Amino acid sequence: MWRATHTGARGVLMTWACGTARAAGGRARLSTPAGGHSHYDCVVVGGGIVGLATAREILQRYPSLRLAVLEKEGAVGQHQTGHNSGVVHAGIYYVPGSLKARLCVEGLDLSYAYFRERNIPHEKCGKLIVAVSDDELPRLDKLYERGVANGVKDLVYMSPSEFAAVEPHCAGVRAIYSPHTGIVDWGIVAQHYAEDVRACRGSILLSHHVDGVSQLGAGAGAAEDQGVEIRCANGARLRSARAIFCAGAFSDRLARQAGGSQVPMIVPVRGEYLELHESCHHLVKGISAYTLIL
């Protein structure tokens, strides 16, 4: 059975599942029958880091699949992937036992290993989470307990004199220090993921803005009449047995067009970041101090 899948801007929102993967064996040749449709076993819509990572993992598990990634821009990673804080998170904030907590903690080591393997510039600079007043200490304690429960490595409390050695210009009454939190340009990571997809013989189709999706017949019939039809603004039309929508805030809407569930629904939240003027760079050594978020 075919069902639509969509991934949100943060993590994966699943209406699962896309069907059984095509049996391993010789790679079937891409066919373009009458009507100008290109046929694939799986199409991933969205060339950000979530879409590229999804495509990469699928091809590593099922190398015989005909897979394409559709990206509306002229390069990968042009939206949220390239416009974020660039933090490699350790997994402190998430509810213990949740999928986010487990994947963040596991993903930390996997990410650093990948950065080293591909010579991607990064820095394990650490992070302070600071209580600036006594009334914030209970929340700091709860956050520490979460981090420990999640298996975050080497998480420690620091007194003002101790965290001053890490960030001399930081002020507060107590802090949590996460030494394995780091920074990286996730846009560069996405470019390497794209290289991996191509190395696995996947296709990355740039300037393919998806503006329509429809579900094809779900009953018996020829293989090319099953799955979804994807229409792009440049006139391209593709058919695929399976589709995964990793189009950020548009993922749920595209998945619903393809027959996916009405839930979950993505509620976008805007984030803004300020960059320190070059003359103030000396005030911060690492990721610096976060105020409490809980």
C-alpha cells in the first residue's frame, strides 16, 4: 500500500509508510514513456539537510532504487539548512525517553564522525546554560536532570568562578556546561550529503519547484499508474511509487495533496539570530551562554 510521508522543518513528522522497498538486484533503467513522465521508485521533495539525509539513508539501505531529490532552488540547502544557529546539539532539552532525545544524543557522535571523515570544518566549543538569578535555579536543575536522563556525556554544574574560566564575560549564579556541544555550517554538510546521494546513483534535480501533487490509482493496474504524480513549475512531470515530502513548512500540505493524513499539521515558528559585530568577537569564546529554555 502506498501512503504519503512528510517531514517537518524540525525532525520528522510521519504519516508512514511509503510501501515496501523494491527488491535488491540490478538497477532498473529510468523510463520516460509517452506523456513525458519520468518514473522513479521514490522521490524526495526538498533538497535541504532533512531531504538529503533521508535520500542518502534510503540509497544506502536500498541501492537499487531509482530515487530523485527535487529542490526548487538552484542549489541545495538554501533555506533553513543554511539559515540557522549552526549548533551541534548534545540533547539536553528534550523530554527523556522521547525520539528527539534519543536521536539527538546518538546523532551527536555520528555527526562528529562524519565531519572528520569528510574533513568538514567544525568546532567542539562547548556551551554554557546560565541561571542569571536564584529563582532560575530550579529550572536549571530540571534541565540538568533531563540531560543526565538522556545520556548527555560529561554534563557538569559550574559556579561563577568556574564558568568565568570558560567565558570570562559571562555573569550568573550557576551554569550547566556541555563540553561536547559544537558548531558547524550545516549548509556545507548538506552539500556533502548531496555528493553521497549522487555517489549512490541518486538524482538531484535542481530548479524543480513542486507546485502540484496528486495520488494515482490505488487499485490494480500497471506499475506506472500507481503512486503519485508530481508536477513542477518548470513543466517537469514525474511519477513515483513512493514520495517523501521534506519541504519544510510546506511538507504537510504537499503530503495531503498526495493522499496523506491531515495530521500532524506543521505550525511554523519564526526564529531570528543576531551576529556580533567583529569588534565584539572577543566577548565570546565558544557558543557562550544560553539563558534558560524549558
